[in-house]
Amino acid sequence: MFPKWEFDVEDTPAENIIKLMFVKKPWKWTMDCWEVTGTWVNTKPAVVSPAKKKVVKEDSPRPRKKARKEASEEASEKATAEAIEEVHTTVGGLTKEDIKIMFKDIVDAMREWFGTCLKEIKYLSERVEAVEKKNESVNGTNAGRKSLPEDKGPDVHADASSSKDKAPEPSLEDARYLEKRDAALALCRAKSDRTRKLAASQQSPYTANSTAKVIIPNKKLYRGYNPFALIDKKKLKELADYLQKLIAFQHFITSLDKKPRTSRTWWYQILRTSLEWLEDCHIDAWINVLRKRYDANPQHFRSERMCFLDHLFARQWRFNYKDFKDSEPDPNGLGRRLPGGAWNYYAGTIPSFCQSNKVWGTNIYDVYAPVNFNDTHWIAMWISIPKRHIVVWDSICSSISPGELDVVMEPFLYMVPYLLVECASSDKQCAQYSLEPFTYERPTNIPSARAGDCGVYSLKYIECHALGIEFSKKEFAKPNGKTIRDKMAVDIFQELPGAHEFENKDNDANLGAYEG
């Protein structure tokens, strides 16, 4: 095993100790490892079998051949047992004790990791429960329920004695973990609560040529833009200065009632004056603003199957409804007289401003339109073709009695379903509709307006519903009427500079289609 030098003296016991200490492969002691002196050596020792425990002696009376055979079998069994013991004792150079220690370390690590997971799950469960209880308390649905101690603040000690008895004090490692976790949560809360600010290119709540969506402060996010965004003071001042210069240039001295309808000063003064009645031209101007916005960015609205109609639609259909009722239908219930230009509305060719060319019932499911009641009150209506239902938004319900409203809505309840059947392009499409009249309702839980602001509120009802925004009582508060008017004036001035000169000539050729 080791090199030998001259005059070396063999020391067998020392070599055996060196073998035991430095040989990697497990080494076993045998009787040959020690020098036998002063004893009698039995050259034919007795062989003991592990299984039979029998001793075979030299002077046994059995035949010598049979004894040798049994001795060889016992020797092979002993060698096999030693080999098995060696395999079980060492695997890959590791002893059985080493393997046991390794498994114990793995089990301890898994147990510690599993305990950490349980603590994290318990903490998250408590946080979820706390958030749910806080939400319920805000909505007024958690009456009578107990809140968590952490929700009550640091001065509340709920079940302090029981918690001390049940939960042991956290270890140093757990305390460090909790401290880091609380610091991370505090950082997340600080980031989420910070106030968002608009970029320089997003100062306007509506940017038709910008692909960036407007960022609204934390209170509420809107699909496309905020219809109640703050007025840009620079643009409002720009409008006021422009009108002031125009008045000075024209030496405007006539009274308000004598000003021409196309005068820009008259037009904007009516729009910006609180409680002032809005004319048809003001209503159509804002409808055109919505049509322009919808044509430029339909994704800002709640659907891409809608259209906005001006005041002419309701006025003409109500005026010609008597002819529709008096006309005799054919055996199929068709052949009645529809108002002039009804096909143009159905095909989307009018209104001509931002013409949609979308067919009702196929490409158009929702129709929005303002309605003028006897030049004293404005209401708005939403016609849902799939639902066969009409919703009327009335800012002052006392202005129209239920009986009067039935008369106002009757033309639309009967002529809209008739139009869908009469103008259907195929029998299959015609079979989808019915001549049965639509239904209608007038909700009473919407924000109300002061007399004179009904036109402004009707237009805002249409805009908010088209955007998928609820009618907030805070935004529709009566004192906000002047702010809403100024905001509409600024938007019209920026997006439709020539709105005051716009004359609606749609359907003029069809007004007398059935006369004579």
C-alpha cells in the first residue's frame, strides 16, 4: 500500500491503523491483520453458519467429503451476507448515518417552508376578510357585524387575553419577516394613493387626434373621456375674449331678443346663460359634437352600434303620425304612410353630418334623440331595438303628465317597429321583427334640473348613457347647471367653430312628400 524504504521495519499494527484512517473504501479488520505470537494456531477452525449455527469439527464421524461440501456452502453464505451488509452500509461513499442526517435536514427545511406558507396564507386570509368588511361597512350592509381589531385602530384591543393565551410570541425570524412585510405594504399603499396628473398632451378631456386615453383622478375612470371634466380656463377665457372683441367690432347695441339667430354673440350668450331656454340650433349643435366624437373614436362609447339623431326626427314623426294612423294597411298590415325621409333614417343617410350609413336593426341597435314638448320642455329618449323598448329621461317629470307623455311617445312606439318590418331587405330579416308596438318607461330616480336647464340636462343624459356612465347626482346637481353650460360652449367653440351658422336642411325635400 505504501512505498518501502531500506532498513524499514514492518509494523503491522501501525499499518492497519493507517489503513483505517486514510483508506476511503471502508476497510474491515481481520485476524490476519495482527501478528499471532505465543498462541496455538488451529489450522482447521470450526465454521459457524449464520443460519444453522452448527459446528463442523475435524474428527466428526461423518465422511470427509460431505464435511468439505457443507463448509464451502457456509462460506459462500457468509460472503453474501457480508456483501449485502456492505451495500446497505455505504451508498455512493455515504454511510447509513449520513443518509439519515441528510433526510432529516430535508424534512426540517420542508417543515420550515410549509410553516412559512401557512403563516402567509393566514395573513392574506385576514387581509381579505378585513377588506370585505370595510367594503360592506361603506355600502351600509355590515350592520351588526364585528370588525377586525386591525380595522378599529391601535387603541382597540379585541380579545387580547384570548389571543395571548392561544398565539405564542413570534420568534426573532418571524418578527423580521413581519416588519419587512409591513414596510412593503406601506410602500404599495403610498404608490396606489398618489394623485394622478394629466400629461401636457392630455389636458383636454377629449382629444380626437390622440391615441392616448385621458387619465382621470382616482375617484373614477371612464371608458373614453370624462363628460364632467373641469373646464379649461384658458379656452374659456379665449372664448370670452373672442366674443368681447366681436361685440366691440360690431358695435353691438341691440337687445338680446333682436339679435339675429346666426349671430355668434347671441348664440353663445343664450347657451351660457343659466336657466335660458335652448333653441333647436343649440340642441343640434351638441348632437353634432357627439356624432363627431363617435365617428372619430367609437371605442370611447359603450357600443359601436348606436346613432344620435337631431330634433327634426322627433318633430317630423310626431307631426306626421296622424297620416300614418289614418292610412289603410294591406292584408299583411303594411302599406301605411310613413313620415317623409323615414327610409333615410333607417339607412343612416340622415343626419347628413358625420353620416353613418348604418342600417337600423342590423348595424344600429341603440337610437338617441331629443324631443321638444310644445316648445316648453326638452326630454331625451333612448330607443333599444333589440329590447323593443324606449326609455324616456325627463329632468322635470312634473312638466309632462303621464297622459300627455303617452301621446308624445305613441308615434315612436308604433312607427319604429313598423319601419323595421317595412324596410327589411329580405323575408328572413322581416321575420325577425314584429308589428307589435314597443313599450316605454320614464324613470323617476334620475337627477332633476331647474326650469330652463331641461335642454342641457337632456343632452347630458344622452352623452352619459352613450358613454356607459351612470347619472351621478353629484355631477348633475342643480347648481352645476352653469358649469355644464360653459363646458358645452367651450367644447362646441373648439370642435365645431361654425356651429352658430349651421342650418339643418336634412329632409327638407321630404317634408311635403304626401301633401296634395
